[in-house]
Amino acid sequence: MQTESFRQAEFPVDPLFLNRWSPRAFTGEPLPDAVLFTLFEAARWAPSSYNGQPWRFCYAKRGGARWGDFLACLHEVNRQWAEQASALVFLAASQSIQAMGQTIPAPAPALDCGAAWASLALQASLLGWHAHAIGGFDRTAAARVVGMPEGYDMLLAVAIGRRGGKESLPEALQAREAPTPRRPLAELVAEGCFPRA
Ligand SMILES: Cc1cc2nc3c(=O)[nH]c(=O)nc-3n(C[C@H](O)[C@H](O)[C@H](O)COP(=O)(O)O)c2cc1C
């Protein structure tokens, strides 16, 4: 697997981790169900507190009956690029889970859903697609669009597509269309104490 040359790891990791990134320019080509459901399958196997699996996914494919409704929930700044994606996904978390034979408040639903989102994104990258997380959307509108019942929190939108040419983006976004670096490990990790900046 080719590694995005911009990204340098300090220690050897599988190229998968460096190759996943969040482009905004997409081709808009159709996303086969076989691919889409492989992404959900990867998400399904994420770890979660008490194996509570609080994640719920709702999707709309570009050109499908619900596409416009999903797209309309994104903030304009995100809609302007995400409209070229092949699918949009809303990720919601259950506020409660089944554990030890009873219903309990989900201890860490956002963490669990974060793990599921990351699995989905890494699987997309492995298949030559990209998944771009979007926090900038109207959660209330998204909940309404998908008919989300009580007891859930709408957390995240995700745009999925194949990477397209950046010429399709507004100029300001073209300049940002590249994989980003990361803070040095020394800023993030320390033995026995809190990492110092
Ligand atoms: C929870 C979450 C919310 C995000 N919201 C947005 C967003 O609203 N718009 C956007 O363009 N990117 C959004 N992103 C993408 C991040 O900006 C991106 O993941 C980050 O800059 C790191 O870049 P990379 O994913 O290319 O490695 C979001 C990512 C996450 C995880």
C-alpha cells in the first residue's frame, strides 16, 4: 500500500493509519451497497463499553430519495463540498444499553461511537474510498429527517466518496486539500506523568 508522502510516522505503523485522511473533493460516483455495508460491518465490530454497541447508522445515497434531506442538514460550509460525496451517514448513540441482564445508562456512548466511526473510516481507506467526519451539521434537523426516537443522541455526519480532483472545490478549500500532520508523540505521551507541551 502506498503511503501518503506528506505523512511521516515516528515509529513504524501499518500504512493504513497514514493513508486514511479526510478529503473534501469527491467524484460523486455511485457507492455500491457491497462497499457501504462492508464499512458498516467494520464499524459493527468496534469495541464498546459492556459491548453495548450504542451506535446507530442512517444513510442516504447520492441521487436517492433522501439525499436532499440529508444534505440539507449540513452547515453550508460543509454542504458545499459534501454534495459531491457518494453517500451521507448520520451516526447516533443510544443513551442506554443492555448490560448484565438489565438496561443501564450507556457509560461512554460518544467514545464507543468514535471507535465505530474510526473503524468505518479505516475500512473505507482500505477499499480505496474515503470517509470524512462532519460535526458541523444541524443535529435536531438530522434527528427529524431520520425519525430518531427518544433516548438517542445524534452525534456525527459522515461523507463517503472516492477522492476527486480538487479543482471541483471552492478556492479556499483547494488550498486545504491535503493530508494533515500530527503533533509529535513527545507532546502526547509520557511515562508516569502528564505529557508536557
Ligand atoms: C468529530 C469530528 C468532527 C469533524 N467535523 C468536521 C466538519 O464539520 N467539517 C470538516 O470539514 N471536517 C470535519 N472533521 C474532519 C477533521 O477536520 C479532520 O479529521 C482533521 O482535521 C484531521 O484530518 P484527517 O482526518 O485528514 O487526518 C471532523 C472530524 C471529526 C473526528
